[in-house]
Amino acid sequence: MPASARWMSPESQRIKIIARPLTKAEERRGIQAAVTVLKGKAGERDLRFRVLWAELRIDKPARPRTPPLRRIAVVVVDYGGRRNLEFLVDNRARVVGERFLSLSPAFAADEVKEACAIAERDPRVVRLMQTGSFFDGVFTPGGYGEERPRLVGLRYAISRRGRPFELRAGVVVDLSAQAIASFDDMQTRKETDHRDLR
């Protein structure tokens, strides 16, 4: 036993064990349990989903002297069902809780890559790229009502020597529908605004 552990109270030692980082095996079991439940509920529906992450969740016990509960929270995007879900998995790899997430979780790197591939098949984006514009970053689109499609906002910009950096377009890709949801041509809008001011 390490010297520091000898001076810990039994309660502190229990907390230290409960709060240890997730192992790869625990993470795999948690994800597998969540995916099994998700697939079971999908029925005949075509299921397209992505597991975004699994993380340790320590819940406060119902009774004061009971040790905290060590659980795994698994966050999943269900593209076909247009929803974001969190599954809570216990230490026996059983799903003990499930909830819808009203806010959109952070995008995974492969989601951004997929969104760029969808956007860059569109003729409007192809024309932008041909004029020297490039993918500049990601944003989270807001205000999409009751449905929860997985919307990824992409910014395209241009940078030319001797001229200021310029945003050219904002493209919103719906990963649920595998299509562009909106295209905001900032160059055309700027030209229209200049004409209106004359």
C-alpha cells in the first residue's frame, strides 16, 4: 500500500477507487450496452448513428452513507431518428438511464469531414473553391424547431495577397438528410447591400 493511502480514511479510499479513470474495457462495454439498446429500439427503421464519446459519471447516492455510483455516460447521435441521446450504463454493463439531449453535442472530427465532403459536391461550393476559397471553420447553426437534425455549419473564406481576409459563404449541412440545408453566399449579399446603400 502506498504511504499516502495509509493516511486516507476508508471513505476517501472508496471515493478514490470509484473516481479512478475509465478503462478502455469499461468504455467498450458501456458503448456496446448503449448501442445494443439503441438497435433494439430502432425496429425496422434504417439506423444511422455515431457514438460521440463515453465518459465517467459519478452520481450522488440516494442515501447519505451509501457510496457514490460509478456510471458511464455514452452520447450518441441518431441521424435517422433526428435526435441526440445520452445512455447511462452501470458497472454491470446495463443501461439504467436514457435521455434526449436538447442541445447539440460538439461535432466529432469525422462528422466535420463528412459534412465537408457533402458540401464540396454542391456546384455552388465547387465554384467557390475554384475561385481560391477554402474551408475555414465550423459553427453550430441555431433555431431548427422541434426536430433535431444533425446540422453542421461550415465557413468558406478567401485570402489574397494585399487584400483583407474575407468570408465568402456559410454552408449548413444536414448529416441526417445527407444534404445541404442552406447556403449563405456572403459575397452576393455584400454586393446587394452595397447597391441598396447607393
